[in-house]
Amino acid sequence: MTDEDLSRLTTASLIERARRADEQAWRELLRRFGPTLSLAVHGRIPTSLRGRFDTDDVVQSAFLDVFSSLEAFEYADDESFRGWLRRIAQSKLVDRIRQHTRARRAPESEHRDQPADEHASPGERTPSEIVGEAEHHALLLDALTRLDPLDRDLVWMRLFEERAWAEIGGVLELTASVAQKRYARVLRQITRGLS
């Protein structure tokens, strides 16, 4: 099958072919959904970690999980597949941030007795500040993974994908104002959990 033929297949058809270990279908799913997922993942990596973090590693790791559990996924439409991809990628991102945070703690503890100015130039953040930011992001992403799927998708679409309220409401079958109110309530709930 040519690339052009593959590009004409529906997502449902590609998923069915991928379930039968069709490598071309897997590559087409990655080509079709990978870029959007990469943007979403990259946007959630703490700025201070972007030089040490590879977005593609997170996305590839997420797709490996997708393909290993594709048999259990029930396709409803493209949006349900995107939502499933986002949830898996969120989980992978939380894991990576936690790994990085643990790795950064060891060097920090070795230098605890030294003055902070030996770690950073004026205006530059100290290792403990970087770790603190990474821990905060990890806690936030962890809180998101524990939300009701509707609330998780709502927060992801608004906060990470910056979609308009009307679009979010259309996807989630809510009015724009209900989506806004629900989003505010969920953010308050997350904030309380983080404090």
C-alpha cells in the first residue's frame, strides 16, 4: 500500500490494521497524530527543563504504550483517539518530570552547605528553584491524570491546546459558558489539592 493510499484511510481503519500488526498503519497513525501530540507535550515541559528533555522521547514512549494497548481501546471517533493519546502522553510526561526531579536532587544535596551564590550567577535560578518548578509541574500533571476524563480533557484543551470555549464545548457536548464554569471549578479543585 502506498503512502497516498494510507493517507486516505480513516483513523478507524488504521487502528484496525495496526491491531493486526500492520507496520504501515502504525507509521501513518504516528504521522497523523504525532505532530499535534508533540506540540502539546512540548508546551507542558517546564521551561527550565526543555534543554534536558526530549519531547520526541515522550511522544515515542506514549505511542509505544498506545500500540501495546491498542487492542483494549474502543474507537468512537478521532476525538476519542486524540483524548486517549493525550492521557497516555500526560502520564509519560509526569513520569519523565519525576525522573528528572529525582536525578536533580542528588547533586543539590551534595552542595547544601555551600552558599546559594556558588550555584548560580545573579539573575540565574538555583538548582533548588529549578527542581521546585519541576516538582510543581509534576504535581500539576499528576493532579490532571486523576481527574474525571471529561474534566481532564476540558483542562487539557483549554490550558495546553488553548482552544476557544465554543470549540471545547462542541467537542465535549457542553455550552461554552458551562465549559468555562466547569473549567474554573476544576482549576480551584486542582489548586486546593496542590496547596
